Amino acid sequence: MAPVKYTCESCGGTEDAEALQAVHRIYLETDGEGRVVGEQVLPGIERWCVACRTIYPNHGADQA
């Protein structure tokens, strides 16, 4: 029987359950010049693959 695959909630790719980690998505806030001036951490927990965790801003769900 083939292993069960799960979906990354960021990119939609499929991975084994062990490859996905629980994270909080972060939206960066920028000024008119494109400089980061703040961030908004979303309260919901999503499961992301390693590629998305590397490329996109996030906090591990276990981080304070």
C-alpha cells in the first residue's frame, strides 16, 4: 500500500506527513519604498513543506 500523502497549505504540494511542519503564516508590512516596517503573524496553524518554510516568512507553531 502506498504511503498517505498530505498537502502543504502554502503551495499545495503533496508530502509525507513527517515532511510537513506546523507554522504560523507571516505577512510582512512595507513602506512606500518597499522596506519592511512590521509584520502580521496570523493566529491559525498551517502545515507547510520544507521549501515553503525556507522561502516564505513563518514562525514555527511551537515558537513564542
